Amino acid sequence: MKLALIQMDIAWQDIDRNHQRAISFIKEASGHGCDVIVFPEMFTTGFSMDISKINDGSETDSLLSQAAEEYGLYIIAGFPVKENNIARNIARIYDRKGRPVTQYTKMHPFSYLQEDRYFISGSETVIFDIKGIPSTVFICYDLRFPEIFRKVAKDVHLIFVIANWPSSRIEHWKTLLRARAIENQCFVIGVNRTGKDGNGIAYPGCSCIYDPSGEMLLTGDEKEELLIAEIEPSEVQRIRKEFPFLKDMKLL
């Protein structure tokens, strides 16, 4: 399976410009024969708490659906949506025919920057298939809460984490992604933005892929780029058979 990880330097609150950049990246990923393309959290606006700059997401949904079908890619993308004056920080998944497969709402709004004042929290994990491989997705601050990862660990082989994770806590990002891979014996694919947002917060990129043993397969640097990696999903089954740790897990 060939993955394209998009380290976007997100244009602050500029949905049209970010749409244009997304299509450019999708075309590039298709040209490399990628199966899946993954965009970071809130790729249409950046991590903005200005609800007036958020729409219902229908334009983004249409754009991504059409692109997934046209270029034959699975797309995982994070963007904010407004529903009856309530905002959600979501990840939406599209299959190769452009159909929205499922939607995940961030379960842990980042209260440190008052996200919980403007965005409703999700209550459920999601599981979806990519080329028959069971997968799940979480968003940024969710990474600090291993309990929700453990809920789906036995049922998935790929865990995607999309983020706006700041440079000031980059070591936490790398450490927690690796920990989630080791403890859940999954591939963990972390996709983070780069650049600086409208609040002056810097983001390091450093999108990463860790295998089910916690070995790093790929990492990006601070520049905007499309990162490509091939993974062998059957490695999950091999590792779990050789080291059957998950069978001893007890959820309290």
C-alpha cells in the first residue's frame, strides 16, 4: 500500500487557497501511484477558533469526493464544519469512487487553546476499510489519550493521526506516535502541518510512519511537501502472531 502524507503550510482561514493546494497535491499523489492521500487537521482553515470563518463543509466535501473519484484515491482529510451554529473538528474518509465512507469527530477538543468553547466533542471511534485493511483515525490532541486507541486496537491494522501539532512539543508528538504503534501493534501514520499560523504558532511538519514494532519508516522535516511511503499491512498480522501481546489486554 502506497501512502501520500501531505505536510501543508495551511493558508490561514483561506478555504479557497487551501482547496487549490489540496487538488495540486492529489494530482501529484495520483501521478506517483499512491493508494491513499492524507491531509492534516483543519487543512482548510488552520487551527482557528473564529467560527465565522467556518462554513458547513459542503464545498470541501464536494471537492474531495470528486477528486477521489477522478484520481482513484482514498482520501483522509481533516476540516472544520459548522452545523446549526455548532462547529465540529472532523476527519472524513472517501473511497476511490468518491463516496464518503465515514466521519470522525475529534473526541478531545484542545482546552488549552479553548477549542472546547467553540467545537463540540465527538463520542465515538470509527473503523473503516482501506483496500480491505481495517483502519481508524484520530485527531491531534486525541494522541495524548491512549484509552481511545486501546478501544479499537484489536480491530484495526492502520491508525491515522492528523494534526496541527506545534514545534514547541515536537518530542511529545514523535514519542506518543511511537508509543501508540508499539502498544497497539499497528502501523501509526501521523500527518502534521508545517509553517506558521495566524496566531504566530509554528508547526514542525515531522509527519511520521511507525511500524507495528515501533520502528520509524518515514519522517518529514519542516518544509511543505508530499511524503510517499509504501507499507506492507500484513506485517501487523505477522507481528501479532509472533508476539501475541494484545490477547492479554484487559480493558477496565
